[in-house]
Amino acid sequence: MSIERTLVLIKPDGVARNLSGAILSRIEAKGYTLAELKKVDASRELLEQHYEEHVGKPFYEPLVEFMLSGPVVAAIFEGHRVIEGFRSLAGTTDPTTAAPGTIRGDFGRDWGLKVQQNLVHGSDSVGSAEREIKIWFQD
Ligand code: DAT
Ligand code: MG
């Protein structure tokens, strides 16, 4: 067994569309354990730390603005290979092409909205998970 922890964010589109419960339910149904959960009005400073790997990319500023547009739900999930497992549940970045059966593939609106409106974030490595959990759960 390789028990990991990952940071999951339900982005402002997911919270605004009342999909938080449905999304958390899918993660729990896969067998991952909810360790921490809170609703957050993220600050620009927090988001700049969270997305520091994307500074300078064309989508960086719209992404941060989008993440500031409403509350997000931050969660820590635990389980065997949960980092990779959650990203598989989430689907690929662009909801237009994310596979059916994934969170982004099933719930992502394909109405010409922006790629950043893809409902969820999940850490992409053990190192990212540690770094991101510290940022979002400083207490
Ligand atoms: P992921 O969230 O799948 O890990 P990422 O880390 O590459 O993707 O990018 C972070 C977020 O930035 C992503 O969820 C949505 C947005 N994004 C990524 N690539 C984009 C693009 N080409 N155009 C617009 N937004 C993009
Ligand atoms: Mg990423």
C-alpha cells in the first residue's frame, strides 16, 4: 500500500453550480477518505502561491481572476495512490475533451466557456501535494 494525501479544490464554478456534494461523493465512492474540508474565500496572495508554476503563462491572470470570483471548497483526501487516482477521476484539463465518466467530462459545461472553468483541482505529485496542503491548510 502506498497511502498518500492530496489537495482537492472544488473551483468557484463547481461551488456556484451546487456540485460540491456530487463531486465529494464521487471521490468518497472511489474509496478515498476525507481528512479535512472547508469553504474558503481565497486571497490573491494564496492563489499566487498555489499557482506559482503557471506565472507568466497566458492563462495565468484569467485563472487567478476566476479563482477569486467566488468561494472554493478545499479538501484533503487520503488513500492508496490518491494523487494519481483523483486526477484520473477528474479527467483531463479541458472539459471539452475530458472522458465521459470523469468529473470534468460529465459536469464540465461545453458552452464555449474557458478551460479554467473545469470544476476541480488536484495535486499532481507527492511534492505538489505537500506544498499545496501547507498553503491551504496552514492551521
Ligand atoms: P490541471 O488543473 O489539469 O492540473 P494545469 O495545472 O496545467 O492543469 O493548469 C492549471 C489550470 O489552469 C487548469 O485547471 C485550467 C487552467 N489552464 C490550463 N491550461 C490552460 C489553457 N491552455 N487555457 C486556459 N486555461 C488553462
Ligand atoms: Mg495542475
